Amino acid sequence: MKNRLCTGYALALAACWLASPAAHAGDAASQQAATVSAASSTTAPASSKIGGAALILAADGRGQPRIVAATALGGLELYALDGKRLGATPAGEAAAVDVAYGVPLGKGTATVVAALDGSSHSLRLFRFADDRLDEVGARPIALGFAAEGLCLYRHPFDGALHVFVVGDGGEIDQLAVYATADGMLDARQVRRIGVPSPLVQCAVDAAAGHVYASEEEVGIWRFNADPEAEIAAVLVDSPRGGHIDEEVGGLAIHDGGPGSRWLIASNASAGTLNVYDLERDAAFVASAAVAARDGSRVDEPGLLHATSVAVGRRYPHGVLLVADEDGPDVKSIAIEALAAAIGASPGRAPAARAGAPAVPAVTALAETAPVASYGDAADDPAIWAHPTQPGRSLIVATDKKAGLYVYDMQGRVKQFLPDGKMNNVDLRDGFRLGGDTVTLVAASNRTDKTIALYRLDPEAGLVEVADGPQPTGMLDPYGLCMYRSARSGETYVFVNGDDTVMRQWRLVDAGNGRVRTELVRELAFDSQTEGCVADDETGVLYVGEEDVALWKLSAEPNGGDDKVAVDRIEANPALKDDIEGMGLYDLGDGRGYIVVSSQGNDTYAVYRREGAQEYLGSFRVVADPARGIDGISETDGLEVSSRNLGPGLEHGAMVAQDGRNVMPVENQNYKIVSWKAIADALGLEVRDP
């Protein structure tokens, strides 16, 4: 069968079938599975029940590795690597466990064990130190469903700890863990994905950013671990035409470096372990049966856990833990023994990466209420700074399926105008209208293909001032930015659309408190453009040709067609198409920064405003789970201001559209990021209030 992808948050509604490139390698499937023998087994738990288990490595390099096992009402039992039982910790009805290292806690870091409590259907968090498990969860974190398995994931952008929990009803919950002010740990739901039937376990391939989940009678799913990415779920193996007999159980990841990266799955009904090659799209490699030290075969391997680093002399390439309900015990298998059984190399675990992320990360200070429209709806914001009371500054933003919003700087809705499919918006102070000086707002209205015009009043909000419909002559106008010429004092609006044309109009007082447009210029590009921003002081217009370059050219109506590339996608690895929203941070005296959204990798590129306009670096916006604000992904429009916008935003802000609004999953919205945070991350300047 050909690969078919399932996307969206309800996989239960998707009809996806087998996608493994080795789905029909019947010759491999028909081979007799080799047998791999356990090197050791734990003693039977006091409760006579075994769930999941995890290996706890010595974080300081001096202690001994330990096995922690979920033993139902026996709680969490601790074992030496040779299987000797060392003690137990109450944890309700413990069903599954996993471990993470270097988790920020209090004034330091900790080795954290996450466990599922089946009696309260909650997630519980423990610190492991000195052969003790001490609960450090601020509370039992209620899940709201019958959980079966869990796996932990460290986000590569900021190191945040995420927990995936899979449930009996097909739930896949992703939670972000964070430290509280009183030195405890808490967690917040980021998103929920659903499949139609019970799930057993999950495992994280951190190198690729994938999570694998076993749906018992359906097969093994793969999806993106980053909540700001498309789910892009794929069924990599299945009982129907694949290499699973009837049911799939536990999962584990072995990362032995290039050529030795595997997904290991319990083919429970066949009593074997299936091994898949992660570097070949999880193609099936081989199967192996599991035997105890006395030679007896494990009839139904249960939940799995693997570590790929050396664990003493017995496990130089890592160890695989297999829960055996019939034991009941946990069997330890040397990775090199499994490799020998399937005719593969165990490889060697790559060294842990250290240091700061390649792209600095910041968090948003606030976020707006979601737009009312579903799907891809929010698009572009503009920022208005109150001249005397910064805390009363406003954001004007589009819902490109419905109209215009006005938000305060805390993100609360002040006004909504259902005036059409408004795609992009911009504003300028200082427009003379009927003897008054007003703030003029322009937006591209895709409903009637016009330029919508408003004045912005701090009390009344947006008041429509267009002198009748102001047509663009475009089939689908959407990109828009405004320009106020320092040379002439005139105000202009630029609009581009679904072709390669950009047009410039002068905005003029039509009398009776109304504004009309006068076409003054037409520009052409080689391919699609949308984002643009004009520098009023220098008279330069910046335009993003989405798949090509960031261009600059004259913003004056008689400026001609000549344009110069500030940067090209093909020349800068930090840029990944599309180039979308852009804004300008003004330091005064012609100095400052240009900020551009690199939509394809969820980052923001910063260029110097003056001189050679060199690229200064990129940043991304990540989640702040303590405040419940997620990161930003797939930004369409953004705006930047260096004005004082109120508490926390004294040096200005970036407001950016968020293409995937999670924590929890809601309609799209806009995130408000302090410029001070951006400046600190990249070593940039700020403008004093």
C-alpha cells in the first residue's frame, strides 16, 4: 500500500492504513524468530503484579543504576540491576513509569520519575536520590481518563519536560511539566490526540522528535512530539498485512547512533519483540523471542523500556527492560544480545548534546483571546501605542474569515467588527481628517476585494471612514502595509494579492469625515508576496517574496522599480520559506531592527535596520507552562513596536499570530512578547520609555 498520512487532532475520524515501506516484506516476517536470553530478572514484586519499569541511571556517575517498577497496589518498587528488591514507595495503583534527568527543581536539578496512578487516574512525580523516591508533585495531576502508559520527552528548543500519557479510551495527552514557586513540580495539558481504541504504551525518538504509540489491536502510530508542529500521524505497522500478529504491546527506543536506531515493539500475541529501523521510516527489520535465564520462553512480553548508554560491564551498549506479567518480574536484556539475535550492530549511543539551543528561545508575556473562526483564521496584527497612557495601548488584528478585533495589551477583546474577510491590517498616526488629527487603520478585505478604512478612537474603537468601497482591482487582496512619508507628510497604503502585483495608493481626505484612495504606483515581483513593512523615517519599503527573499525598495510613489535583496532564503540556512510577517523596531536616528517571520521553521530572523542590514540572529517563542501560554508556530503576520506599551512592555513588544494555539487546543490567536526578552536573548538594544 502507499503511504497515507493522518493529520488533525481526532485520528478516530481518519481512515489511515499501513504506511511502512516494509509493510509487505513477507519473506522477513515468515522467518523463524531468533531467541534472545535475559541477562537477569528482578525478584517477584510483593504485590505479585508488574506493570511498566524504567532504568534509573546514576546521574552523578557515582551511584548504582536502579530499576523502578510499577507494581499496582504495591506502588513503585526499587531493584538493583541484578534484580534484588531494595524497597517500595507508595504511589497508589502504579501502572507505568518513566524517568528524566536534569529537571529544574528548586535551586538545582533532579532525576524525576513520572508514574501513573490507576486508582486516582492521575500523574504523579517523584524525585529520585540516594535510593529514595520522594514525591515532588505539587498535586496528583488528574488526567480525566483511564491511563495505561506514559513516556517522557525533553523539548529540544528549551529543554522543557513533556509527558505523553496514553489511555484505555484511545487518548493521547501531552502535558508540560514545570517548577512551581515553592519548589515542587506541576503539569499542564498541552494537547490531546485521539484514536479509536485502547492504547498500551508510548516511546519517544528524541533525535527525530517523534512519539510512537501502540494501539493494541490496530498497530503502531507515529506522530510529531512538538505540539507546535503538524501531528502528521502515520500507522507504521499493523496486524492487517504487517508484522504484528494480533496485538501490539510495549514500545521502546534504542538510539545507537547512525545505522543502529531502532523502535522495539512487543508483538504480544506472537510472544516476540519486533525491531524497526528508525532511519528507514520505521521499516521492519526482524523479530526475536525472549527467554528467561533458565531457557523458558516469555509468552507475552509486556511494557518495555530501553537505555542506549553503557550500564556497567554487562551492558556495554545499553539495556532493554521487558515486563513479564507471568513472572511476574522485569527481565533485563543486553542490547548487543538483541542485536546479535537480529543480525544487526548495536552501535554506540551518541554523546549528549550540551550548551544552549542553536536558536535562543523566549516566552510570551501574554496572549489574546482566540478568534471566533475555526481553522486558519487569525492572520495579522497592528499595534497602537497610547500617547500618554501606555497601559491603554491597543492591538488591532484580523480574523480573515470574519472581521477585525481590537484587543488591549492583556489580550482581552475590546471590540469586534464583522466587516468581511480582513486579511492584513496596519495603522498610522497623524492623518489629517476634517481638521482633526486621527489614527488611520487600513485592512485588506477579501470579501469585496477592497481596502477597508477606519479611524481608531481610544474610547470608541474602530470607526469606519471609507468614502464608499475602495476597490483594489485584485482577484484576492491580502498583503497590506501603510507608509507615512517624512518627505511629503502623505500617507499611503500598499496591497498585494494572489498574483505578483503590488499596488500603492495615496490616502486622502474626501470630506465629510471620509477617506478615499488614489492609485499612484504599481510594482511587480516574480512570485508570491504578502508580508511588508514601510520605514517612515528612511522611506524604505520591505517586502517578503515568500519563497525567495526579503527585498527593500523605495516607498515613495516615484521611487521606481529597483529593489535590493536584504537576504535570500537560499543564502541563509536560518530562513525557511515562507517569509511572512515583518515589523520594524525603531531605536531612533535611523537605527533599529527589522524582524521577519521564517514560517517554515517557526523562528524570527532579525536584521539591522541601518548600514549593511546584516542578519543578527534568530529567535523562537516557546511555551511558558507555568502561565499556561504556549509557543508560537507558523506565524503569518506580526508587528513590532518600540513604544512603551504598559507594564512589562515598557521597551516595546512583538505581537505575532500563532498558527497552532495549544495548552489547551483552541482557535488561533496572537501572542504578545516583550521586546526586552528578545533583546536579552540576542544581545540587542532596547529603546528607553
